[in-house]
Amino acid sequence: MTAEVSDIEKAAGVLRRGGLVALPTETVYGLGANAEDPAAVARIFQVKGRPPSHPLIVHIGGAEHLDDWVQDVPATARLLAERFWPGPLTLVLRRGPRVPLEATGGLETVAVRVPDHPVALALLSAFGGGITAPSANRFASVSPTTADHVRTELGDGVDFVLDGGSCEVGVESTIVDATGDAPSILRPGGVTREELEVVLGCSLAAPSTSRVRVPGQHPSHYAPGARVVLVEPEKLVAEAELAQERGHRVGVFLPASFADAEVKVHAVAALPASMADYARGLYGFLRELDQQDCDLIVASLPVEEGLGVAIANRLRRAAGPRATV
């Protein structure tokens, strides 16, 4: 689906006036504001309920604009930008003067990417600037991959929603810290580690902790209303049925290899065999089981290679400890 030109122009006008626009990208829908307007950026945090110390990603219209927003770009970062932009890769670099500290969580680094979606690129072109855009959902909840997800969750908190259809990748971008001598992966996502290493010609580190704060590092993130429990694949059916017997309304993520299994639970999300299809549908499966009134979701992790690394990361965060009030 492609938004009408009139919708693009209307959205650009909303951004110029300091408003918020939900826009489609290839990864998830973003909640966008003028990246140079501190008041508009601050409103993103308010609408999402996001702590202001959590940095945002600045979306730009092309790699040729990179030097307008950052400083001291190393050759490795330019190489990655040339190969993967537009696309689901975010680079963390030194903040340029155009980027307000409100967008970086007070850091002197900024996360930047070029989205690979015709509607997002058209909006960036019409607007003529950078758009700060985290996922268009409440903080730490399931990311939206359709315009309806955004409308349902944020409602009047968004001034305009650009509908660009369903997101093609379905999980957030890979974030690479390119500020040091050797780049490292801070968050797995739509560009795989293997793809990055082929381009760079070297192995990439993926530290468990980082000196740089980036989106998606909260212990509980991407979480549905139902509690998520991760079990070993061979125990999936037995654990799901046991939880159902104990009184839970259980939803189960059923891998394609279990397609013939009869699982006696409240609801089943049948997973595709392809990791690309799984990633594309991941957040939709979580939302679907919420809508079927499950209070517990039982899942196992996929093999952690390729996109399976990003899927496993999102499931671990979804199953993470939740804050109690």
C-alpha cells in the first residue's frame, strides 16, 4: 500500500508545526517528530510513556545526508551505510549540532538510519529534514507493524497516521556502534550479523553490556499483556498443556516442526518455517494471542543464526521481568 501524495504533504505539515506523525518503515511503524524540535521530541516521550534517558533514532532521507547530522564518521560506517541504506541498519555515531540532546537521552552519540519504505522516504523528502521516530507504541509493549496497531494503542496521542500497509521486515533495525575502532552490534535486527561480517571482512562483537545506551535494551521490552514463558523446544507442548491444566488461558507459539501436534490449550499461533516470515509476523502473533484473551504465552527460542538471533532477542525481552506498581 502506498499513501496518497496529499497524505504525505499533510504529514509533512504536521511535522513542521511540531506535531507527531506515525509513519511506516520496513521494520515497524515509528512515532515521528521533527528531529530538530526539542518540544516535539519531548512529546514523543510523553505519548509513549518512555523514560527521557532512552535515546531515539533519527531517520534521514539518504546516506548523502549523514554528515548533516553526525561528526567524525569512520570509513567502516560509510561502508555499512553504502551497502545497507536504505535498510534496517542503524549506526551509532557522534552527535552533530543539529541533533538536540532531547533526542539522544543526553548522550553525545546519536543513532541514525535511512528507512527502506517508499512512504517513509517520500515523507522525509517532502519534510526536508530528519525525523526522530521510535516505535509507535507504549513503552516496552509490542511494536506495531500495521497502522491499525498504532491507532488502537496510541489513539489521539498521534496527530496523523500514514498508512503504508504491513511492515515487510517486522522486527526493528540492527544497531551497530560505529564510534570506536571496531564496530559492534548493540541490538540484533533486520540486518544479520553474517551479512555485516561479509561486508566488513571481519568478525563483529556483540557485547552483553554497552557504554552506549540504545533503544530496545530495557530488560522487559516488546511485551504483550500476557506473560511470556520460554521453555526448551522438546518441552513446549507438555509445559503449555500443564499450564492450561493449572488454570491459565494458554497461548502457544507452535513451530512448523510441530505442525501435526495436537496441543490442548486456549489458543495456538502456528509459526512459519521461514525465519523471515517468522520475523515479519512475530509482533502480530503476540498481539493475536492477547486478543484471544490469553494470560500466558509459552514459546521456545529459534535457532540463533541469521534472523533467528533478532527473534530470540525479542522473545527474551518479551519474557523479561516486568516492573510492579
